[in-house]
Amino acid sequence: MKSPDQEFREKNRSERIWFVKKSAEWVISVSNKTWSHRQSELINSQLLNRKNFPLTKEQYLHMIQTARAVSHRRSGYPQMPPNIDLLSPGSRDELKEKIRTQRETTS
């Protein structure tokens, strides 16, 4: 995968910053009622249009995973520990033992 040239990237970045600033100006300049109504319209239109989106959830996630692998980006590091309360009692004990062992070896 060929990365875009620096000039293109800088132009794209400048356009994004401009868009964010204009959006922020608009949010500040209108009432909360107007902003809320427009936000609701946007979200509702996206929900209504979701069936027209050409990718399935699995295809989208595969596309993102592939792009990250190609770009060597790290995501989710360090991994968040699992919620111990949601595990079965046997798994919970195994996880606690594993965490205790890891702490002992790093100390």
C-alpha cells in the first residue's frame, strides 16, 4: 500500500482542522435546542441509511484489521484487564493466579 505524499497529507490535515474549527464555531453560535435537533436528524438519518452501507460489520472490521496490520499501528496496547466479575468462578481463580504470578515475576 503506497502512502500519500507529504503535500497531500498536509492539505488534508489543514482541511480537517478548518472543518473542525468551523463546526465548533457553529456549535457555539446556535442554541442548544437547535444543535440537539440537528444532531438528532443526523443520527436518525444514519440509522435509516445503515442498510444501504455496502459493508457488513465483519467486512468493516476485517478492513480495519488489515489496514492496521499493513501500517504496523498498535491498537489496544497495553491490553485492558478483563472484568473479573463477569468471569465464571473457575476462570476468575485462574486469572487471579496468573495476575499474581506476573506481579511476582516483575517485582
